[in-house]
Amino acid sequence: MRPSGAALLLACLMLAGCGYVGPVLPPSPNIPNPVTDLQAIEKGDRLNITFSVPPRTTDSIVIKHYTAIDLAIGPADTPFDFDKWSASAQHFEVAAPPVDPEAPKPEPVSKALPAAEWVGKHVVVAVRTSTRKEDHFSQWSNRVLLDVISPLSAPNTKVEATKNGYLLTWPDEGAGVHYLIFRRGPTDKTPVQIGTSDDPLYLDRTSQWDTLYNYTVVAQKGTAQSNSSKELTITHADTFAPDVPASIVALAGPDSIEVSWSRSPDADLKGYYVYRSTNGGDFVRQGDVVNVPTFSDHTVEHGKSYRYEISAVDQKANESAKSPPTEPIAF
């Protein structure tokens, strides 16, 4: 017997009710995930604040636009309570960045505020966002604590070339202040921090001669920083000779005089020159560069006395002064 049209309709309705229609979902609350990367620093006379707005809501819906970003700064009371803090904090509206729902990703935001109002205060900075209206804000972000101080001055920096590298100096800015040193070389698009100093000077031993460098220095105390110093540009040829060789020793052997000295520490050392005086006469260079800190003098003659001086020479032919002469060696 063939089923009637009514029976087929009933079967289709029963199948439609067996797992093909999902449960009815409630509407999304459209509450963004909280900001988790908030950073704030006192820089000169400003508070520089940066963070990224999240791309999705708490129920993983892609955010199409933001209607409000609420940045707040208030006293860092203990114990801390966000509601109490928010009620007494100052609130600042921050322009929302454009977002791309087709390629959701965290979008960066920055805000700079004058620091003068909070000088001498211990404050908390936090931010929250909304995609609908003000009663649909996210939770507050991570907290940043700041001890706001009177602005630090940008160091008045000088730079000079020394034998061991470029020396930066500046006036001392007082107790508790240390300094960050930045350098921009020929291949650097932005300055790179190369060191720190607790004193108002820094020797850059990693620099290379005949290379253009730009230096800046930032003073820091606690969480506060100065603006960068004026950028100093310098390039200097290698005109610095190696250290004078030390610990010269000359000993007479059966048919030669053996001369030795301490190895030079200079990185660009090429070698050494040996100078000899015979019977108190002038010192005369013996041959070409010696690559090791020893010299065997086989041209000596019996019945004569000899003294020796040693100099060091680098790859750019810069020659050091001569060492003090050895005592006369009678051969």
C-alpha cells in the first residue's frame, strides 16, 4: 500500500524536528573581551599610554566597531576596588581605531596626557571598551601603577672619540637617576639601546672607527623617563695607536739574544716593531712587523752590548710609542 500524501507530510515534519533545527540562542551581549596589554609610562611632562583593543566579544563574536573607549586615572588605594576607584578617577574619552571584521586582530591605540596634575601621586591607570552603549562596557583592563614625579630633564649630552671607543658624558641629574643609552648605526632604522649607566657617562666599547653613529641618552627614575637627549652624530677615523708593549725582557744565548714582552690586548693589533741600539748608539728598527711577542736576534756580535725597545702597530699603521729600553746586554 502506498502512503497517503498526509502521511508523507507528517513524516517530513517529524524528520525536521529530529536534530535539524538547533536550539534558539540568546542575543549576544556584545561585551568586548577586556584589554590585557595596557602600558603607561611618564615620559618628560606627559603620560604616554598604549594598548590594543581586542577583536572579539566575550562570546567570540567579531567586533565590527567600537562606540566608546574609557581611559581612567585615579588614586591607587589599598585595598584596591575597581568600582570605588572608577568613581573617584578622572575619565578620558579615547578615539576608537578602525577595525576590519573580515580580518579581526587586536588594533593598537595610544593616548598622551599632561602629567602635571598627578605629580607627587601614586595612581592606577586602566581602560575599558564598549561596542553598543555605555552600560555594555567590558571589564577593566590590567592595572598599571605609576608614581608620577616632576619631569626629568633630557640629558645635555656630549660625545668624544677616545682610544677605547666613543665616550658620552652629561650633567648628573641627582640621586636615584640612571640612564639609558641608545645608538643608531648605518643599518639601524631606529635607535637601539646599547647599555645603561648609573653614572653620568658611558663608554661605547662596541663602536667601530670610520663608521657614522647617532647617540641619544634618556634619564630614568622609577617608572618616569625624560625625553631623549638631542641626537649627537659622530664618525672618527682610527688614529689611536695600540698600548705601549710592557714587560720587555732580553736574555743572551749561545749565538743570539732572545727578546720577549707581554702580548698587546688591542683588538686591531697587527704586530710589533723591534728596535735595537748597539754599544749605546741610536735605536734602529730590526726588519718588518713581528707577529708574536718574541724576537730572536741572530745578528749580534761578540764583544758588543745591545739594548732593545718595542712598539706596537695596528691594522691602520698607527704605531705606539716605544717601550722603555732594556738594560744593556753584553754579548
